[in-house]
Amino acid sequence: MEYEAVSDEEDDALSAWAQTGEENVEGTLRPRKLDEFVGQPRVREQLELVLESARRRGVPPDHVLLSGPPGLGKTSMAMIVAAELGAAIRITSGPALERAGDLAAMLSNLAAGDVLFIDEIHRIARPAEEMLYLAMEDFRVDVVVGKGPGATSIPLEIAPFTLVGATTRSGSLTGPLRDRFGFTGQMEFYTDAELELVVRRAATILDIPIDRDGCAEIAGRSRGTPRIANRLLRRVRDYAEVRADGKVTREIAQAALAVYDVDELGLDRLDRAVLTALTRSFGGGPVGISTLAVAVGEEATTVEEVCEPYLVRAGMLARTPRGRVATATAWEHLGMVPPADLPVRPDQGGPALFEQD
């Protein structure tokens, strides 16, 4: 899977992307079986039926596509598929498959029943993707030898396998590739109750003493994402060991997360800066994304891809045809009184200002 570089800034704590140096910890915390996996009950039930049916028939299951935001367990689910089938797993990523030859070499080394996991499969190069079509359908690849008019296509049989693809942008997948997956699982954000179970399980594995209230405090600030919950748990543990007796309680969790600028709703410094700029500098909006990014001293892509998804989901920011708008929830979270003429959503009797752009 892909890991992004990490700076020393505090707001890395709330990044849903895996960060460099977390490989070993994440590997330790990954569930090994479907019954150990917390959350995603719908996907787990559907996948259990697919795998059990394949086991009874003695054939590899249909190819599996897992889609959803980062940090929800797509890689863990892929590894569980292999474990449930008792098969080996080969792991790669879409950006790593730049040439068809790279994919052909990997496919030719698969044994019967193996699982091939391609993370961020929507970023696979077009030549490799076209080779993948034939491999997924007929378990065969055509290797081209030579160049120009003398080039020859040699068919190469490969062992039956199961492809598990993961994507954070299912809309970026081409139609022909998407249609070749027999099962598609849409991973959803976790509830606070599910995240409490995630935190408690991780604390048990990492031998971190924590009480129920401490679990709830961390879960409530984790943006519905297990990866963030596990990361916050480790940072709270560090605080508890250095400045307390080592046990994580609600009070210790609150104090620790205040140090890392994570507030009670899971907003960090940059999230609050965006909302503050919207409300104080632009009267709540609407304002363009470029102008908003300049106001907070960040790149427009950072604001749009890092901050906006959670702020929109939390009901604090709306993307409109005229620009970004702070909602009443955002004003109240900042301790400010919303303007009397603040527009409301159409389903609340207001104008159609909140239509997505």
C-alpha cells in the first residue's frame, strides 16, 4: 500500500492516509479473520457468502473491488480474503504498474488460487489495465515480442487467481475494469460505538491500559476512521506515559489531544483555520476555494482534498455553485452567533444555495 511522507506538523494526526513508519504498527493491529474485523457489517456478510460459496465449490471466488475513503480497512480486508481462502497474497499498487510487462511478470508468478491485491487500482497505467482485462476473464495474457510489423503476440496461460482491487476513487475506474469485478464492497465510515471497539482492541494488542471513557473520547475525535483512531491512541499513550501514570482516562485523552490540536469534534488546526477564515474574513461565504486557500496559507488542493471532505460530512461547510459557505453549525462550533440571514438548506425551506458544484 502507499504511504505519504510526514512532516512534524500536528495535523498529521488526523490524516486518513497511511504515513511512513506506520507499516509495522498497522501490520500488528490488522485483523486476521472476518470475525475479528470490527465494523462494515454489510460488506463482511456479503464477502463471507462469496468466500464460503467459492470454498464449497473448490474454485477461486469472483474478483473483489473494495472502494471507500482511506483508512477504513480495505487493505486489511484484502489480506483477510487471502487468509480465509488459505491462499498466498501478492501486494502491489496501481502507480507501480507502469508497464504491461510489470503486470505480466507478476501474474505469471501466481500459483493457482493466489490472491493479487492492487491498491489504488484506479491509478494503474492504461497498457497494464488492458492486459488485466484478459487476465481477469480468461486467465491469460498476451505477451508482445518484437516491435513494429514484425511484432508477435504470444498467449501465456496463467493460474486461476482472485484479484482484490482497492480504490479511494471508484468514479475514476474505467467501465471495462469495473465490470470485470464480480463483487463490489463499499466501505463506510465507522460509528463512534464501532470505533470504541477498534480502540479497545488496539489497546489490548499494544498493552495500553485504558478505561471505557478514554476509549469513547478517542473514538469521538477520530472522524469515523479506524486508522486515525489507532494513531490518536498511540499519541495519547505517549502523553499518558510521560505526563501521567500511563493509564488512559477521559481526562488524560482530553489533555493529550489538546496538545495535538484535535478538538472534541475531530477538527485540527487547519480545519479551524478554514472555518475561521470563512466566518471572520468572508462573513460566512460564499467564497472561492482559491481565495480561501490563500487566506489560510495553504494550497487549494490541500484545502479541497484534506479539509473539505470531513467539514462537509460534519455539516460545517457547504460546496455551492457560488463558492464555499459556512453553515450555522460551523459558526456555533467557533463560539460565534450565526448571521440572522444565513441561508438554510432546500430541505429546510431555504433557497437552492447548497446544491453541489
